[in-house]
Amino acid sequence: MVRRLGLLALVGLSIAALPAPQAQFDLLITNARVVDGTGSPWFRADVAITGDAIAAIGHALPRTAARVIDAQGAVVAPGFIDTHTHARRGINTNPTAPNYVRQGVTTVIEGPDGSSPLPLGPFLDELDRLQKSVNIGSMVGQGSIRSAVIGSVNRRATPEEIQKMTAMVDQAMRDGAFGLSTGLFYVPGTFTPTEEVIELAKVAARYGGFHASHQRDDASKVLDSVRETIAIGEGGGLPTQITHHKVIGKANWGRSADALRLVDEARARGVDVTSDQYPYTASSTSIASALIPAWALEGGREAQRARFADSLTREKVLDGVAAMIRDERGGGDPKNVQFANCGFDASLTGKTLADATRARGLEPTIANAAVTTLWIVEQGGCQGIFHAMSEDDLIRILRHPATMIASDGEIPTFGRANPHPRSYGTFARVLGRYVREQGVLTLEDAIRKMTSFPAARLGLLDRGLLRPGAKADVVVFDPTRVRDTATFTDPHQYAEGFSLVVVNGAVVFENGQMTPARPGRLLRRR
Ligand SMILES: [Zn+2]
């Protein structure tokens, strides 16, 4: 028996040796500066891929591969992992996600800000079947759950409702959610007491999930909000993340120093709190969410309409809107609010709230802009872009070691509407503007914030690092040329400087073109 096995092995060997030298690897990227995702300094090596995994990394690998690509000294890094995206806006129409791939992103996570499809299972199954270029996974949204169980009303949940909501989190976690997202700024998240979030967070904790929060207030109460995000982590017994960490409103600028001190203090006592951030001083959400006080949005469309129709209440709403324009997302001036997408009037797209106010025959004062805002919401509303953050806060948050990069973007249809440029530029902007031009981060640390750090947050320990055995999500870019080109007035422009993007071992982008490959996978929390 032993002799027969030996003979078979011998025959096998001789067959393998017969044809011309067998390719040892499927793909070999040579002449690379490897930035491996750990934050360590780059090293010169070749990266070999076989199947969907990295087979070897070294500077004297055998040059026998089905395909050899000369990186010509460019950086080779793990594919970027984006923990906060609204990818369901576009993944079905644009399953190649070129805006993401062309800036090196190979994994996008959906379900942010307390908002996800429910139940999550069928949504994930559908994404699983979709032929796509990128890997995709999802959080489960607390706001969506509360909306389904209680509606968009401002009251406490009953014990039965808590039970229903925790059961829904439980199901979503078993379906493969990476954790619980909250949008405590939005309706109905804003009606949720912290203790209720903690009850739901405990369920996500049992499955090893994490919590990520679009905080209740990133403006005047930003420090209270950071304390709340930390409290949810502590009370829920799970990692907790301040998502798109920012400080809104001129009067609040500078408070990132205190916010980060709270993060440091919490981490020092053992709370696993982290942040993510997009590198822009403007945010984006709907005009209604950003500029209408939450109390005026309670109870859905009919309730809103009734409030707006009552002249006394309307005055109160307008006062609230004026305050939001003056002190919060309005950035203190109607020209700091820009329309990203207006369903009821496409011609408003790209214009500012000041433009729209003038077009209605009014001086663009804050009071008149409030009137215009309410009118816009009554017409059906728009998506907006809000210029209300400071560069100093942005840089301070970006530098913090517990901040990772995430876009908060979507998958736009090229040329349509006026989306926030973060969808096209986030990762390239960090590498171009904040690494090369301003030296805010080292290249290696920036890559860590895009790869191994988010991978660890998600528990995706087979991605985010260049290591033999890891999944072969790999990007190649020129650190002297990488840059974002998308702007607030001309957002549909792809990032530059990337020459190759590989997902699960298959090339999805090269020579400036998306390839026909669709190797993206649905990722579930294990
Ligand atoms: Zn958000």
C-alpha cells in the first residue's frame, strides 16, 4: 500500500514536470514598495497571488506566474475597507462601484446611521447573488428597527417593544450583520433614550458585533454625544465607534480636542472606542434632517404637514430652521448650504440655499433662507451639502491614532445629480492632500487607517493586511500622483494615481479601465 502511494506520487510528479515550466502563482506583482497595512515602513518585495489569496511576499520569489505585473516601484497595499457607506444607493445599478474601486476601495459596509433594510437576511442574500466588483457587508440599523416597531414618534418603548426590537437585532446578527448602527441625530433615532440603545447593543455584543453611531448632536452638544457613544459601548459591552467624527458649527469649532480627550480617557480605562472620518469640511444629508428641528418632523408626513399649516407652529418651525442655519449645519450663511439632488426640481442641483432664496425674490438673509428651506421641504425636499466644519478639527481628528477613514458615500451614477465628492475622493484625498501635500499622516499610517484598522473593527482578520494566506484584495498606486479630483461643484470625477485593483485575486481595475471580472463577495460576520 505504502509503495503504491509512493508510486502514484512519483507519477504525479513526473506528469507535473512534463509541460513547460508550470506557473507557480496566478499573479505576481513585482518591483513593489509594499505597505502591508500594519503601519510599518514600506519594504521592497514582490507579491504573489494564487486563487483568491496571497501566496507569498518576498524579494526573491520565483518568477513563475501565469501573469506578472511590474509595479515599477509603486506602492502595493491591501485593498481599502470602508466601514461607513450608503452603497445600497447604487450597488444594484452600478455593481462595479467604479467610484470606490478607482480610489482603491475593495470592501464597503452598508447599513450606517441607524438605517438598514429589514429583515436584513433577504437583503444580504440578494447582495450575495449580485455579480459585483467589491466585497460588501452590512450593519443593522437601530432607527429602522424602532421605526418598524414603534413608528417615528417621540416616546419610550414598552417592555414588549424592547423585546421585539432586541429579537430583530438578534435575527440580523444571526444573518451576518457586523453590528448595530445608530443615527441618534435622525428621526426616529433621536427619540431613543440611551438605555434603550444599550439594550439593543447588548444583543449585538453577544455575537461579537460593534456599535457605530451617527451621534445625537455633532454641534453644540458634541461632547455629550461623545460621552453617550462611549456609554453605549460601556453599557452594551461592545466596541463603539463615533462615525464620521466631526464638529459642526463655528461656535463649536475646536471642541474636537475635548472630544478626542474623552476618547483617550475611555480607551485608558478599557473601553474600545474608535472613530471614523471623511476628509472634507462639509457634510451631506437631507435638507429636512439637517435644517428642520426633529420635533417638527415627528410622526411622519401627515403630522408634519399639519404642523406647517398651523401659522403659530409654522413660526416656531421657522425659528428652529433659522437657528439650524445660523448655528449648525447651515454654517452661519445660506450660501454654505448646497443642493446635492432635488427630486422635485433638478435645476436646483448644485445651487446654494442663498441662490434658491434669491430666485424666490427674497434677500438671502437667514430668516428668508428659513422660509425657502421650509418651502423646499414641502415640495418634497432635497439632499444637501453643508459647509460647517473647520479644517483644524478635521486634521486633529484625522491625526488621532484611533481614527480610521470611511467615506459615508454612495455609488452615484456617473454624471447624475451633484453628490458629495466623498463618494469619489475620500481615500485618494487622504493620500494626496493629507499625506503627500500636507504631511499630516505618514503614508504607512494612512494605509493602516484604511486597511488593518477597519478590518479589525469588523473582525475581518483575513483582510486588511498583506500576508500569505490573507484574501488577495490588493491595490497599486503611485504615491507621487495619487489625488482626488472630485469637487463640490464638479463631483463626478474619478480619483487618480491607481493603476491596479485586485479583489479576491481577480483584477477588477487596470490600465484606467474597469475589467469584466465580478469577484466581489458578500461578507457576513463570523
Ligand atoms: Zn451619518
